[in-house]
Amino acid sequence: MKAIYSLLICLLTCYAAYAQVNTPDLKTKAIKEKHSEYTLQYNVLQENPAIKHGPYTMTSQNWRCEGNYENGKRSGVWAFYGWNGMTDYKYDFTNNQELQSKSLVNELEVYENGAYVKMEVGNKPFLIGGEGRMLAFIVKNLRYPSQAFRANAQGLVVITVEINEAGELTNSEVNQSAGHGMDEEALRVVRSLPNEWIPAMIDGKPVKSKHHIPVRFSIRR
């Protein structure tokens, strides 16, 4: 009986190894998309073009990010590069783990048991494309309020947003005001940011949290 049992295990092991070695590689097709602010290059499955699979890059004049998709899901280490071409951020999507960041302390207001509580997180929420993409978007789309321009008013507006567990920007409000119509304009631009956020994580699990976005208004003569 033991001999038969051992033979069965051997056969199953050999079959599994054979199947793994002889599994055909997934065939992919390269895609290139040009958007107004960036260019996308990625691969999709030939049998299902809706599923990304393979290398993925998002490139703009002033920022870039690159990573990998596996059967429609972000996987492995993604790198985000800023204005100077230096690495701003690295994130491991397989393990939901921050690898490199400019932030020294990852402490946020996290929604827990019906209230926001300050606590340490594994990573702060971030926009796919990185801080460079967010800054470039704000700079391109921000309109100087005529009221502020006439008054020669400048200032910093800080917008607090909520990023839920699904990576969606759900609420936003003015945390620091500058007046003269700048608050309303900062809110407008932040609310129009691409809804492609990665939420904050605690022990590899997404959590709802608050995130602060500064918007500076300055007049150049």
C-alpha cells in the first residue's frame, strides 16, 4: 500500500512539473496611447485586449512612471520619477509595500470605528504617476482668479481630501485658506485630478484616510 501511495505522489509531482514547464506563454500585443499630458505604452493579452499584461510606462515631459501588469493587476515594483529624472517613489504592488519615499514620517488621519484617528500607515495615498504628475496637472489646469490678480494677492491653499479603500477621492475641503477666490479655484483643480489613487495601507490592507494637497498661487511679473 505504501509503495502504491509513493508511486501516486511521484506521478502527481511529475505531472505538475511537466504542466508548469509546458504551459504556453501568454501572447500579448503592444499598445501606445498619446494623451494630452502623457504617453502610455503597455501590453494587452491578444485573446482579451481589455486585460493588461507585461511592462507598463506612463511618460510625460516632466515625470515618468514604470511598472508591470500581470493578468490585469499591477504587480512587482513600480518606480515614479519626478521633474529632475530622479526617483521620487517606489512601491511594491505584489506585497502592498512602500520601498522608497521622500516622506520621513507616514502618519495620517485614518478612518476607524466611525472617526478619524492619527496613526502610522505603511504608505500615504498617492496618485498613479507620482507627485510629478499631480504637480504638473495642477500647474497646467490652475487659473489665477481675477479677484486675486486685481488685488495682487498671492498665497497657499491646502486642500484636504479623503481617499477611500478603493483609491477614490470622495470628499475635499479647504484646510488652509488664502481668500480672493483662490480657495474655490484650488478646490476645482484638486477635484478634477485623475481618480487614479492608491490608498493608504496598514499591514498590506487598504484604509480610508485624509491627504493634504498644497496649491500655491503666485504672480510672476
